[in-house]
Amino acid sequence: MPSITVAASDDEFSTIAADQVQRLLRTRMDSILALPTGNTPVPLYAELSRRCLNEEMSFAEVRTFNLDEFVAMPSEHPASFETYMMTHLFAHIDVDMANVHMPDGNSSNLEQECRAYERDIAALGGIDLAIVGIGGNGHLAFNEPGAAFDSRTRVVDLTAESLEAHASEFGGLAQVPRRAITMGIGTILEARRILLLARGREKAEIVARAVRGPITREVPASALQSHPNVLVLLDRASASQLHGMR
Ligand code: GLP
């Protein structure tokens, strides 16, 4: 059963999340992180950037793997996850860009790209800390409802709900790429520790189902219940439907 922490404020949320990363880097400076995109981790990335600027922590030896990326869109597109990561984190910390891994959605051989991504993670010894968000439909990275819990990095079709969730960034639903590369649920579950982040009332129901409901492929994030070392970090709004559940 995952541990659950409810932060009382936005500041506390980002402090607790950043402490998780800082504590890990204290034990091993060259830790391997899996990193999410989305609105939820923005304050965490701001806090990590601040700590790095103040020389409270360093990413100089850290290796990172992003969870997912859209297929067939220019990496410099403002809505690409690569642009997001540069804007919110990588431009502000001392990470060596040679140690940053992002799935290449423009590869001419996507299957090979997915296999290489898995190989690179394994070759470095596996993920120490996977930081993940949760989609409104329970998706984990871009593992949409129905995804197998032993799935690996692969190309997936996005559901209507996920396309809708990204429509505004792309200036309309029609412009959102239909496919993405995502780390698999199996890949994520092999991480030694997982930090699930959720904020906002619109996540309350799905958080309750993921954390306290039945473990089912219909709610990909419910797979985390079977992992021995998960911290679920919530704000009060996203935790509001946990009360009274099993
Ligand atoms: C995105 C990503 C997920 C992310 C989720 C939630 O599309 N593929 O990795 O966790 O949707 O995003 P947000 O934090 O904006 O709610």
C-alpha cells in the first residue's frame, strides 16, 4: 500500500517533493531519475532549480530519463516535452545534457528507439526514483487505460481524453499528435522508488481510485499499489476523496 502525504500548501508540496530528490542525491550523486511533464511538477522543478542555483544541490552527475514524448513533432515545438523540460528544469540546473535522455518521437525507427531506451535504462543500472503524475483518466506517463502492467517502452495511441487534455497547448484538438512514445508500466514499476504527484480537485476522484480502488488495467496508476516503495504526494484538493475509502 503506498504511503500518502498531503501537503498543506503549494510551498509545502514542492518542498516535500524536492526533499525526496535531494535526499536521494545525497546518498548517490549519480542517481537515475525518471521525470514527468505536465502542470503538476512545475513547482517541484522550480524548487529544484532554486536549490541548484543556491548550490544546495547539484545535478552534475545525475542521469535522467523522461517518461514520454509525442511522436512526429519537431522537438523545438513549444508543446513538445523536450521544450517543456528545457524551460522548466534543464536550463536552470547543472545537469550534463549528455546524461539527459528523452524518447525521440522523430526517430525513423520508433521500435528501435523504444528498445534502445529500455537498453539505456538497464545499462545504467535501472531507475532509482521515478517521479510520475497521473492523467485525469488514470494514465501513468502515456500508459492509457487498458495498458498491460508489464508493458515496456513503446509507441501508443493517445485516447480522446488525453488528446483533449493537450488541445490548448497545440492550438486545437486537430493539431495534437495522435501517438506518443511512453515508458511502460513495467518499466516504471522496476524503479526502486516511485513518487506520484497530484494536485487539484479535478484529480481527486482518479487519485482515490488509483490509490484505494481495485488494482485494474482500467486505472493504470492503480498498478503502483503493488510497488513496495511508493510515496503519493497530494495537495488537499486532490486528496479530498480519499477520506472514507477503504
Ligand atoms: C501528461 C503526461 C503525464 C502526466 C499527465 C498529467 O500528458 N503524459 O506524464 O502525468 O499528463 O498532466 P498534468 O500534471 O498537467 O495534469
